[in-house]
Amino acid sequence: MAARRGELYPCETPGRLVDEFKTGEEAEVDMEGNTITRLRDGKSFALMDLGDAAPVIDAGGIFEFARREGMISVAN
């Protein structure tokens, strides 16, 4: 998955991160490794796989995904 900024992804965690982070703490998200790392101490937490949403995100959205998959026609 390409690195992007300012986008929102449907990430879920097996545990409650609200118990692990304080307001204002910085973290690094690794979408390929399915982890989120708290920068102050380097502790990593698992993220659940994006599953069927991943190819749609990689394509740049639902419409581009549908075009690539032949679900809708491409404008000439």
C-alpha cells in the first residue's frame, strides 16, 4: 500500500488503544505490517487486516476499483 497523508482508513485493533495512548501522543501506522507504534517508547500494537477494503483503498477509491475490475466502463 502506498504511503499517503491525510487519508482515513478503516483500521481496527483487537484491544482498546484508548487504554494505551494519551491525548497528544504521536504514533506511526504501518499499513503493510498491520501495526501502530507509540513513538515515545516504541511499543507496537496489532492492527487487524483491512480485508476486502484493501484493494479498494489501493485503487484510490470505489469508482477506480470498479473501473479496474470492469464493473463500470472507462470514459474515453
